[in-house]
Amino acid sequence: MQGNRVQTQGDRMRSQQVESQRGFTLIELMIVVMIAGVLLSIGISGFSDFIKTMRMESETQEFIQALKFARTEAVRSGLDITVASNDDSDANNEWGTGLTVSRGGEVIRRVDSFTVVIDSTLDLGSITYNGRGFTDAGAQEIFAICDDRSGETGRTVNLLTSGLLTADLKNDC
């Protein structure tokens, strides 16, 4: 009976200790859940800011692309192309309501309302590009693009009379 070993009291105690150490205590689980909650709350606030920044960048690019499209169409066709705000009655958000690109009254592109505020320094409700790509603004037009955050979270789009556009990443809102 060499294969049958008699279990001693010491073997039984070691077996009970191993069995009693399986799993986690309630306090350990509560601490892990609390730490996860703190980390998650920090991550969510950062993620929310990231989403707003990406939305700002996306809408700034959409605005710039509409202006570039109008200039390109003017040069391509040799005709005047007008970019007009859909509703410029709000002096602090002339372009945030969207815009329409048209040639001789015919709408060739329309951008519906933006979720950001787009304010122009010259308070222009429309810009016309001539066949050479120049604007009728008479001076450099600066568009400030902001959302509901404050600080340097906005964007600035500069429209030169030559029709060229530049964009700055930081603008005080």
C-alpha cells in the first residue's frame, strides 16, 4: 500500500489554508471599483474635450473647404461666385447658420448650420470671388470660430483680398 498515503493533520491544515485563500475579499473588490471609477471620471472629461476639439476642427475645415470651392469655381469658370451666409442677422454669429455658394443666383453648394459660432470681423454677410479668385471684401477678413468653451480653444481663419486662406489653431474665445 505504498500508493495510499495517510493524510496527516498538517496536510489538512495546508489544504484548508489554500481553499480559504481563493478569490477576493469584498473590501478588495470595493477598492478596485473605486479606483476604476476615479480613473474613468478623469478619462471621460478628457474624452469630452477631445470630442469638442475634433468637432471644432471638422467644422473649421468644412468652412474653409466651402470658401476654397467658391474660389476654385470662380477661377475655373471666369465668373463671379458668391458665398453668402444663410442668416447674418446675428452680429456675433454671421456664418454659424451655414452658407450657400452660388453662381448668378444658382446654388451650387450649400452647407447647413454649423454647431460652432463663426463671427467675421467685417460683419460681412457675403463674399464674392471674381474670375481671378480675388474677393470683394476690400480688406482682410478674419473669421473667429468658437464653441462653448473659453480660452484658446477656438480657431481663426484669415481670408486675404487675394482670396488665399490661412488658419490659426488657437484663438481666444
